[in-house]
Amino acid sequence: MKRPLPLFPTSLIGSMPRSKEVLRALRMMRKRTIDPNDFNKLIERETQKVIKLQEDLGIDIITSGELGRDNYVSFVSDKIGGVRMMSMSEMLDYIDDKKAFENILTTLDVPAVSIKNAICVGKLHYNGDIVANELMMMKKFTDKPVKITMPGPYLLTRSMWLPNLSGKVYGSKEELGQDVIKIMKEEIDNLINIGVDVIQFDEPVLTEVVFTEGKPRSFMCAALSERKDPTEELEFAGSLIGQIMEHIEKHKTVSSLHVCRGNWSKNESILLTGPYTPLLELFANVNPDLLTLEFSTPRAGELSSILTESRIVEDTALGLGVINPRTDEMETLDSILTRAEEAMAYLPKEKLWLNPDCGFATFSNSPVNILENISGKIHSLTEAASVLRSKYE
């Protein structure tokens, strides 16, 4: 970490709800009917508000809110050469198993218009910015430590791979993955040169690999990238993520791996369920500085499922999810403190960070909460951190 942090540092995971003005501008950007400079100025103004909200509520490590992104991964279609944004109907023309694909669309609790994928249609090339400009914008408005959030290399590779299109330029998903790694390394070097305290890589699709056996696949793999045996697929994922973590290791920047079980619906019953146990080997092998995990929902299993693994506890800090972004109910101070105390039965206080389970608006036009509730939840988070510091410093 470039700058010292207090005990129990707090941060958000990434996305925040977009205003009506931003949503309108995002639609206009997609249609090329707004001047990019006007769009950027709007995003700057709105990002400044999100940063001020975090600072006013006492968040330690500031995130941008991802306001200029249409969703958590497909925004890269405007950032990486050789990639094109495709709607579900456009993708259907290139899907062999159309029935399975349509079954996914009918079961998702999210507007179909929200579901777009950035698909590889040519050789990938780096254009100089994926989230670097977003980082520079953030640093205009805060002197506090900053975290930038990025789609992880496995998420990018798997979501961009549509065999009947991508296969025309890459011989395999693995070959595509190596070009993804090259681009991400260039971006990471760019971010570190600008100055960043934490780089978070989002890999929600890892749980799709291990928790959907015999079940419909989640929207995270809407392209229906061919599925190998879960063990083999996790080895592939780990090989990609590990290369990125190793690239950051020599720097002072904190590398964070964020894993959840889907974050597109307030209906918990349709989201993935299961403990982190099947991912322990991958976590230990890729060795991030920080594992940022959801734990406020029973769907995530018990803390002991991961914190009894010595390789993880010894080498990695835990970003403990203590806020459910999808519920309207406010988490009580006692519930957060109890969860944090439970974690400290397994790991030292210096290795415990506090955060929500996930973002508040994975899809720009389908947030899972409203600002009034979000502010209350953030207040509970930072209040709990303050109580813990008073007790343990």
C-alpha cells in the first residue's frame, strides 16, 4: 500500500446507481448522438458527487462508482480494439445451442436491454486506456487512497469468446486469453504510473463454474463459452489470474480479487449458492494481496470454509462482505461487529478489511438499490469500523 491505512479499512466494491441524466447520456453515447466531451464532463460531475458521498460517510479507500460504464464488463467494447458490443439478439445468430441460450434469457431477473456482451471479433489491441482515464478523473477529486476496479482476465476472456466469431481470429479461448493478459499488463503499468493504491479484479464467473452443475448458466457467461470439466476450467482461470497478480507483486499497489455469486437481482433465491471451498486451491495459487468476498448473505457459506485454509490466512488479507447491496433493510451495527469478530477468530486484525458484498448497480439501468438506502448502509459500515478501531487500536 502506498499510504498507511487505519485498522479495518473500508471501501465500496465498485458500481453505484446512475442518475437519469447519466442513463440518458449513456444511451446517447451508444447511438453516437452526444459529443464525447460533453459526456465526459457529465461523468466527471457525477463522479465528484459519488466521491464526496464516500468521503462524507467516512470511507477510507475511494472508488469511482463506475458511472461511465454500461455494465461491469461490456464497457470494454469501447476500450479494446478487436471487440464489439453485441446485443443478445445479435449474439443469437452465432449461437449453436439456441434453445439453451433462450432458456437463460427467460429465467433472468434483469431487463434484456441490460444484457450486452463485448465480443471478440478481431485481434485484440490496447488503445491506451481501459480504466486509466477513470483513475485520473478520480484523483482530481480526492486526496484519499483510491481503488480502481477492472474485469478480471478470466471474466474478460470467457465473456468475449463467441466461438463462431472469435474462432475466426483465435484458435482457442486459451489463445485469446494470452492477448487479454498482454493488454491487461499494459493497463496495469499505466495505472501504477498514474498512482493507484488498490487494483480490484472482478471474477464473478468463478462461482458460475463451480455452482451451476446441472443448472442453467448465469448471465455472466451469456456467450455460452464452451464449458470444460470444472477442475480444468479453474486451472485455466487460475493461470490467467495468477499472471496478473504476479505482474503487480513487485509494486506497492495492493492487488484485490473480488468474487461474488451474481449481483443482478434483489431475489436471492435465483442467485448462486455455495461456500468458497471449491475455489480454495485457486485462491491460494493466484495469491492476491486481498480477497474481497461476499459474506453478508447465507448463500456464501461459513467464514470457516475459507479462513481455516492456512495458505490463505497467512498470505492474504480479507475484504469481508458485511453489507448486502440487494436488500432494503439496514444492517445493524451489532450484526457487522459480530461478523468482523467472527473473522478475527481466524486471522489477525491487521488483515481484515470491511466492504459490501458487491456493487450497487452492476447494470447501469438496473441498480439493485437506491441512494437513500445505500447511504444508510455505508454509514453502518463506517460506524462499525470506527467502533472496531476504538476497541482494537
